[in-house]
Amino acid sequence: MSAVAQSTANAPETGSAPGEPLLVVRKLTKTFARSRSLMDLVKGEPRRRVHALTEVDLSVRRGETLGIVGESGCGKSTLARCLVRLHRVDSGSVTYDGLDVVALRGAALRRFNRRVQMVFQDPYGSLNPRMTVRATIAEALSVHRICPRREMPARIAALMDLVHLPLSAAGRRPHEFSGGQRQRIGIARALALEPDCLIADELVSALDVSVQAQMVNLLLELQERLHLTVLFIAHDLRLVRHLSHRVAVMYLGRVVELAETEALFAHPRHPYTRALLDAAPELDPSRRGSAEAAVRGELPSPVNPPPGCAFHPRCPVAIEYCRRVRPELVRLRDGRLAACHLAATEDGLVQSTEL
Ligand SMILES: Nc1ncnc2c1ncn2[C@@H]1O[C@H](COP(=O)(O)OP(=O)(O)O)[C@@H](O)[C@H]1O
Ligand SMILES: [Mg+2]
């Protein structure tokens, strides 16, 4: 029995059945100190903070792939880094399989860090250039005492097979591989630790389209074979569609819509989601030519987010109320979550006289 299975079996009160939330994020807030520019110093401006994440709410079910999308700068990487404890959060909670992640220390934190693995866009920096693939995976297996030394060759062969790298590649070093192959090595090393959750932050964004498709297929296959829970982060909606059961759309540090993937693509309810879909016209041939209807204007500074709905300065349908009152993330009639006054009104959740 793997260590993961053991820990779950030993703690039935914290276990969750398939489909139940494995990871629950509540009101997660993270700010960064922003260094003052010379102008700020001259003007005596106080030190300002970057609001990277503000009261983020989401949950990921066991065995699910949740896509997380949003323009660059929306807080996706900060969210990933907070989830694996690379950042200390300002406030809010992260619960993983019943564990309070923010409070984990010592051995419990190390166990958690094994269960939730990040895989990187270019693992080149994290792969030792002098170590062969075999040595890289063997090191992960031995540092974390995954298996006895005599079982390592068979484990390494199985991991290489999982990511479709030929066993003959085991004796080669990182520079002998293409970018896509290096990602497979990074994934094999992550899988060596028998995680139950993978967080892929812009994993395939920099790859050629054909290689992207192969990686997406590999992730789909791994997710099914190993019953992994996956957070798949991308700024490009096209990439998340085929992989994700549900998609969370982030805007300026908040989740603004969270829905089943097909519902989101067929009928986006938040104007920002609609703008993102319009920005990718090749998704739907009937929308071709509407690329200019892509998100208007620039992402506002997270140092000074707009009042009311943060999207209102760029929203084609914003009304006066949107400029003043921040919409909560509410459950719409079809079960999805959205933070838009107009969507809530359309569904009769708010009296339009309130607007
Ligand atoms: N370590 C940091 N220090 C200061 N600001 C940061 C840091 N990391 C991220 N930010 C800021 O937080 C915001 C969100 O960034 P990030 O999470 O990287 O967004 P995304 O991954 O969606 O592109 C950005 O404005 C970014 O400049
Ligand atoms: Mg990022």
C-alpha cells in the first residue's frame, strides 16, 4: 500500500469519497509589498501593496481537473504557490483532504508537499544538468524513501513508461532532450513521489501547438490511470477545454466565474469570460472576425484595484451600480458560480430595483 493510501486509511474522518472536495480554498488573500519608485519617495507616497489574491473561493473535487484561466497578472501563479505553501497567505483558509494546509508544520508539511506536486513550464532550471534521468528519478525516490533500493530500477522503468519516454533515455542528461521531453522528465520525477494532486502552472503554454496537444493527452491519460486531481493553469482558454472538468476564471485576483467546462464555453455568464472567449475566435468558427471584441483596455493595476466590480472599466455592459458595489460570487440557477450583478439579476437572484 502506498504511503498516500495508508495516510487516508489511518484517518478516515479526514478522507473524502470520489467527487467530494479534496481541496477547499476559502477567502484566500495574498498581498505583496511593492517597492516604492523614486517618484513615490519624492512625493512621500506610502508603501503600497499589490493585491495579488483577494478572498479567493474555490474547491477541487477528488479526481477532477480544474482549469484556472485569466490574463497574465490575474494571480494564477500566486494562487498555485499559496496552495503548496511556497507563499505565506495573508488570510483565508486552504483545506486539503481535511488538513489545514496553512497551519501544517514539520513532518506533516513534508507529507503534504509530497502529496501535492507542482510541475513546471521548463523544468530545465530544476533538473540537474549533470544528472541522468535515471539518477534524477532515483534521487527523488531515495530522498523521500519511496521504495527500497532494489526496487528502484523497476520503479524508474515504470515511471518512464508512464510518461512515454523510452527506457533507453534513462542514461541521458537534460540537455539531450527537447523542451517537451524535459517536461516529461519533470512529470516523471513529480510522479515518483506518488502525489494525489498535480498543479501544472502554464505547463504547455510555451510549447509548439503539436507538442501542446501531446502533453494535454499525456495529462489526460495520467489523470485517468492514476486518479490524479489536477489544477491546470493557463492564460489560454483553448488549452483548458479538453482537459478540465470545470474551469475557474480569475480576474485581478478574484474568481469571477466557476462552471462545468462545456457550460462555460457554451454559455459564459460573466462578461470577462465572454471577452476571453471572444479573444480566442478560433475556438468557434462562427465567432471568427470578432477578435477585435477581445478584452478592451488593459488589466488595471492590482496595487489600486477599481472600486465596485473590478472588471467594470473594461466591461461592455457595466451599469452605474457595478462601479460602486462589488458583486459577490453567487450560485446561479444552473449551479455555476459567477460574480456579476447583471448575471444575478438575469437569474432573478437580485431584485433589479436594487440595481
Ligand atoms: N513575489 C512577488 N512580489 C511582488 N509582486 C508579485 C510577486 N508575485 C506576483 N506578484 C504580482 O502579483 C500579481 C499576480 O501575479 P501572478 O500570480 O504571477 O499572476 P499570473 O500567474 O496570473 O500571471 C501581479 O501583479 C504580479 O506582479
Ligand atoms: Mg503565472
